[in-house]
Amino acid sequence: MNTFKKIFNKRFSTFRSKLTAAFILTSMIPLLLSITIAMFIINCYLRKETVNQLTSDASLEAQQIEARLGQIIDMQNALSSLFSSSLTPDNASKDISSLALSRFESLRANVTSLEYVYNVKKIRIYSDYFPFTDGDSFHFFPLENLAPSALRQITSESSGANRLKTFTTADTSSANTASFYKAIKNINGTIIAVYFIDIDLPSTLKSILSPGSNTTALALLNSQSGLLYSSSQDMTLPGSPASCKINEVFSTENARCQILKKSKYTDWYYLFESLKGSSKIVNQALLTGYLLVFSLTVLLCIIAVIIFPITLSKRIKYFSNTINNISDKDLTSASAAEAILDTLVKDDTTGDEIDAIIVTFSNLFKKNTQLNTSIREHELEIEKSRFTILQEQINPHFLYNSLDTIRICMLMDKKETACRLIQSLSQFYRISLSKGKDIITIDQELRMIEAYLQIEQAGYDGKITWQISCSDRISSFGIPKFTLQPIVENSIIHGDFISAPTPLTITINVEYTEIIKITLKDNGPGIPQDRQKELNQLLTSNTLIPTTGYGLQNCCQRIRLHYGPAYGLQITSTPKGTQTTLTLPPLHP
């Protein structure tokens, strides 16, 4: 099987050659159909011509045989006249007289003349009313020499119509001799004489039938004794002659055409057979063979028509399904996309146009994935630069405010508070630096936010409270640095809690099911609906706009650059407070 596959791939290495092969196999169907129809038409035409030729030859030859049988009837009538003229009172007895001898010699001479004229084998006369002398036993016999069974059969027969009656006795010299007999009776029904006319069937029929004829074979059949003569050894008749139709052409087992005719002078049947059946006409077996070959060829062509499109389109369909099934997640990973596309290019490919297209597309897709990865990394670097700039803007401002707060505490002789603030400030900057890392743990981000809130609380005379909830199994996951700080800063800036009777309360809750969800709530005055809508549109935008909310948009954009468009930030607000929800994948830094 592998050898055949190698040879096939070598011979049909291009997609065009495969399509050509499929077209050739498909076009064989009408070609073979035309050949088979043509053979069938030729077969029908030759059969019709054979049947017409057989019918014509059989009618002509049957007429010739019937004409010879008519001559034998004329001979019988002539013998009857001769015998009647010879049978007189002078020879009614067995006494030999000169007149009787004279008439006897005349009768014998006439019988010999009839044998010569009608070309018969022998005429035998059985009678007790002729003088028999030595040498006459060849033609003239006494009635007592006739077999008793034959004599009884002849005696029991009535005169009937003027027909030839055949009889086979031991007197015939061979099996190919046919004997026609006729009895002469007196008015009392007593047999006076019986004469037999013997003819040689082969020589007689050869002289009757067309000399050198090789188109028709003949067999003589008798309804009682069966086959009398046949010019071909393999001629047979299916059934008895009486059970077959007369003058109708039928086919035998060897696909030859035959016709059966009935003689009007005897009880014979003529069976004529066409000799063209074995050479010039497509017989039934040959026709069946052609039909079988045609059927198999059509079946093979149909299978080829079904298999070729499936085979040729299989790789295209597989290629299309593979491309369509590449997920967005795989598209973002160059290695994952390359691993999937490498399954399309196998080692046993034939190198045709389809394979060239698949290989070219795979290479382009890999280059495109690599280019997208490079672009994404470049965008991430740009965003890091923007974040660094933002961070540099935040750090000096926060640092100045923090130092002012510490200075005031020192002037007011609040040394413990000042020491605590210095410790919080140190922790904040230590985590914010993080040795240059951009992704830190959630625990580090929350500790930095708590340090930030402690410093802000001191600056606002304790009017800020907070509550942070995060389990230990979640705290080790990663988060982009400075993700929560802009959100907490917005809550403080827009909290409007200085003159309010209640302090600003910020609640941070971290949950983890399939993704990490961080919820920040405050009890501030909320955001107006139009501003809330504007902020959410700003968060879904791919373009950073340096306006109010730039820090929130930068935060959301950094999450999407790191983890994809499925993650990000969303704001909901009511007059009783604002809630900000962040979604992150459960990844370790």
C-alpha cells in the first residue's frame, strides 16, 4: 500500500495532475457507455440480419427438400401405374408364361429407369404376383420376405391421403437410408404388393442444399424415432418437435439461432440452424461480459468521483477547520499558534499547490503572530514608559505632602505619629520600587495601599477609615504595580468628607472563583450618571486620553496589555457611594 502511495504521489505530484486524473476517470463513463450501447446495437443488428438470413435460407432449402419429396410421390404414382398395367389375368397366377415374362421384363426396365431418373438408392417391390428368377433378389421379393410386424402394420393402415410413409427395416443398408413405402390392395383389402423407395439422406440432401453453403446447418427429425440426419454434430433441439413452435426463430444455449419447419408430405421436421452464431454475432455470454465490465467500470468511476473530491478537499477542509478553531487566547501566544499550524504541514506531504498554500499561509501566520507579539511587547513598553511618567508625577507630589505632614507632626510634638508616618512612607516607596518589577503580588499591593492610606489619614486628621479583606491563598497571585493607588486616590480626592459628619470609609475585598475580582467601595457622594457613562467609555477605549480619569484609564489599559481584553476595570456609582471592580487572571508574578 505504501509503495502504491509513493508511486501515486510521484506520478500525481501536482493538484492539477490529480484533477486531470479525476476528469479522465469521470469521462470514461460516457465513453464506455457509448461503446456498450454501440456493441448492443451491433449485436441487435447482426442478430436481426442472421434471423432474416436463416429464415430465407430455411424457407428455400425446405422448399427444395419438399420438391424432392414431391418427386418421390410422383415416382410412387408411376410405380402404381406400372404395377397396375402389369397385373393382368395372364399373370394373376404364378404360372410363368411368355406374356408374363415379357411384361415382367418391361416392369423391371421401367423400375430401373425410375431409379436412374429420380436418383434413388434402390426400389424394392414385395409381391407374389411376379415370376422371380435368379438375379432378381435385388429389387423383387416375395411378400413372405417382408417382416411379419411390418406386414401387420401395413395391413392395418387405411388408404388415407397421398403422403409419404417411412419405415425402417433390416433391409436398409445403413442408418442414413430413408425408406418410403406404399401398399397396393385389391377391393377386398388384401395386399397385392408393397414397394419401398430407399434414398441415401446425406447424398440426397447435399445435392439439394446449396453447394458450398456455410451459413445454415440442417437436421431431419422424426416425431417417433428422433434424429434422422444432421449436417452438424452439435445440433440439438430443446424438447420434442411437437412441443416447439413451427416457423419461429429461437435461440439455443450456445446462442445460435434455429428454426423448425414441418413437412407436408411426411412426418418429418426440418431443423435449420445458423452457423454465424459462433463467429459473427455477439452471443449472450459475450454481451453479459461486456455488461459486467461496463458495470464494474461505472462503479469504479463513481467511486473515483466520490473519493477524489473527498481526498482533494480533505486537507483544505482540515486547514479551514484548524484556522477557524484557533482561539483568541492562542492568537496571543506565538508558540501556541505555531504548534497548531505545524500540525497542518506534515512530513509526507506531496508538495502540490495545496501544500504550498498551507505552508505559505502557515509561515505568514507565524510571522504575523510574531509581529503582533512584537507590537504588543512594544506597546507594553510604551505603556510602561507612560506608567513610569505617571508614577514619577505621583511620587513627588505624594512625597511632598507626606513630608509636610511629618513636619507638622514634629512641630506639634507628635513624635510617635511622625515615626509611624516615616515607617509607612518607607514601606510605600520600598514596595513601589520593587527592584524595578512591574508585576508584584496582591499582598504587596495591599500593603502599599495601606501605607498610603495611613499617610493620607494623618493628613486629613483621621477622617479616613478603611477595611481590607484578602485570604492568604489569593494574596500570592500577581497584579500590575500601582493598580489600586489611582482608584484609592480618586476616592479621597472626590470623597467630600472634610466637612461631612462621617469619615470616608474605603472597603477593599479580594475574591477568587475562576478569576480574581477586586472590589473597592467608598461612601462618598457618588459620580453623576453622565460622568459615570463617560468614564466607562473611557475605560473601554484603546486610546489613552490625557484628561480627568487618565490614571484610571492607564490602570485599565495596563491590565489589558498584560492579560488581554477579557480583563480590566469597571465603575458603578450611586449617591451613596462608588464601586470599582477589577478583574485579573489567577497568575503568579
